[in-house]
Amino acid sequence: MPTPDPVIITDARLSASDDLDRRQRRYLWTMLVRVVCFALMIFVPGWWKVVALLGAVFLPAAAVLLANNQDRRAPTSRPPEDDTDRPALPSAEVIPGEVEDSGGTEP
């Protein structure tokens, strides 16, 4: 049976709950900016009122588009590695002897 390709952790998707939480926070911040635009219409003079009004009108559409933007990255896999290019570790020195158990209780 072939082994599955390893997933590179930096390319992994967010969990569903983290992704939903991030999109909800983005929507909340966009709507808060919209409320600020409505408040600015009261306090700013001249053409700035039009800018604030345009922000208040178009921000909901942008907020919905951003909130519906899910993380749909496909996990990528590493290219197959050639094991013959890597050097092998040298074998360790074996010290002959016995292992003595000095602290345990025997049944």
C-alpha cells in the first residue's frame, strides 16, 4: 500500500473553527468601520460627507464577500526525495557488558 504524501505544516489549512472565528472577526470590524462612517457624516463638512456615505453604503457588500471567503487551500505535498544522496550516520561503538538493575523491587 503506498504511503500518503507528507503535508508541509506551513501549507496546512486553518481548522474550521479557527477559520470561522477569523471570518466573524473580520465581518465585525468591517461593520464597526461602517458605523464610524455613519457617525462621521454628522461631524465632517462638505465632500467628506459623501465619502463617509459611500463607505457606509459599500462596506456591507465588502464585509459579506470577506466573511464568505473560506480558506480553501489544497494541501501541498513534498516532492519525492532521493534517499541515495543523503550520507548515512556512522555506526556507534558497542561497549560490552551487562545491565544491572539496582533500585527495583522484584516480585
